[in-house]
Amino acid sequence: QMQLVENGGGSVQTGGSLKLSCAVTGRTTCTDRLGWYRQAPGKEREFVAALPGFWCSGATVYADSVRDRFTISRAHAENILYLQMTILKPADTAIYYCHIGGPSAYWGRGTQVTVSS
């Protein structure tokens, strides 16, 4: 059974940085993609970034709104997915969810990120 647990959320001021992590329990394959989504109050959940599964190759993709500010990465041996967020804006305030997409989809419970002006 796949389990995803996020950590690293918090409150920062505009221009600050945070690094989220997602510990993945369970085996992934190269048909899976690891990613981050977010959901702001009153809005739909939206894509943030994604890359290939652990030990796999392929493209890294970012939403236009976060490109050049956020960096997604993974630690293969530890099965951890990261999201480094810099130059944070109030518009980045949301619950951030770790996601595995492939033959099956899995979600973490989310971690709150709040950016104040």
C-alpha cells in the first residue's frame, strides 16, 4: 500500500523560502510520475510540478506560475520527493499535496503553506 507523508509547510513573508518534503512508502515504477499539487482556499486543486519516478529518467515539468521559483527534486535511495520554493508570494498560499500518478493515483494529506505580505 502506497503512503505519502508531507512535511515542511509553514508561514513565511513575501520573498521567503520553504522546502517541502514527501516521504513515500511503497514501491514505485517508471510508469509513475512524482509531483506536487496545491489548493488555495475557494479554488480548484492545481498542478505545480512533476518529474519521473525514483531511479527513472524523463522530463521535469512546472506550472508557469512557479517556473524559475520552485524546484522539484527527489532522493532516490530515501524515497523522498522535495519541493524547494523560493521568492514566495501571497498567491502561493495553499495546501500543498504530494502526488504519485500512474496506473494508480495516490495523494498525501497535504501541508499548509501561508505567505503573508
